[in-house]
Amino acid sequence: MEGKGRVSVVYFGEGAASEGDFHAGMNMACTLECPVVFVCRNNGYAISTPTEDQYRGDGIAPRGVAYGMRTIRVDGNDTFAVLHATKEARAYASEHSKPVLIETMAYREGHHSTSDDSTAYREPEEIAHFRAKMNPVVRLRNFLERRGWWDEDKEQAAAKLERRGVLKALTSAENKPKPGVEHLFTDVYAGEELPWHLKEQKEELEKHMAKYPEHYSGGH
């Protein structure tokens, strides 16, 4: 809003669009003319609730139109469609200092979290179908292969290169010293006065560690 061409972006799922904060945020962005790009990933299930049990309207895109916001819906599993829509949305928001809503129609193949078993509310055959036909990685690979830009040798070489990079980063992270417990409290409030309830928690933890020093090493 400072007129420097910068744009904020917020990502959320269609389940979050059922929360009151979604509507307040959309309305405020429009009335205050904020350069914000709202990106909704409609994956069909939120946490475990299918869209037919979440809303009766035509997805999330019409809500942007209702608030007077420029809106576009794209195939969320199409890499190029998402890239192009995002670039155009960012350019519009920056130039006009107004918000844009992008609804990407996607699909969540995996479980919502480690405590979620998605086969409890959808059939394994459905997941397998989308994994084979709609997976964005598979679709992008097929696109590149049809044009002769990718093959199995390049796939294996890229996999080996990335694996080495991941293992190198993992080793580096494991060898770094663990942060001190004080960062539990200063991470968010760095350089600022801690609120009273965090001060009490910090003092309680320090007393606990002093009482049982054999269970702690170097204040970690």
C-alpha cells in the first residue's frame, strides 16, 4: 500500500474459506484496495470433509466476484497454468493496488497429516486414479518427454544429484549445535519485552532445569 510495487500473498485451502477470517480479509482487502494475491488451493477435502459437505456454491471463486475482486480459477495440477495466473495476478495487484483471488482446483493425494487416514473418507481407487492421471509432477514429466526435453537417463541423474544435496544438507543440519532453551521465548519477541505469562513460563523452566541438571546438557 506504500506504492512501491510490492505485493503480499496468502495461501489457504478451501476449508479455511469457511472461516470468518476469510470473509473479513477478502472484504477489507477490497475496500482498502490492498495489493494482495489470495491463492486458494481447493483440494476437495479440506481436512476430511468433501466439498459437497462444505458449501453449495460453485467453489471459492464466486466469493471473490461477490466482494468485487478480480478472480481467476485454474487447473491447480497444471504447472504452467498456475505460473501464468500467478504472474498476471501479481502484476495486476502491483499496478492497480488491488487484490486478486486465484482458485486452483487441485487434489490432495496424501493424508492431511500424520494423524489422518484419508482412506476413511475416500476410496483408495480414487486416490490411485488421480495419482496416475492428475499428479502435477507426472503431467509435467509427460509434457517434457513428449517434446524430447526429458528422458529416463535425465530423470535418474537428477534424482542422484538431488539425493546428494539432501543428504549433504541433512548432515550439515545434524552437526549444528542445538539452540538454547531461551530461544523458546525470544524467537517471536526478539529484542522486545516478554509478556508476563512467558516470563513466568521461562522462570518455571529454569527452576526445573536447575533442579534436574543431570537431564540437561549445556542448557539444551
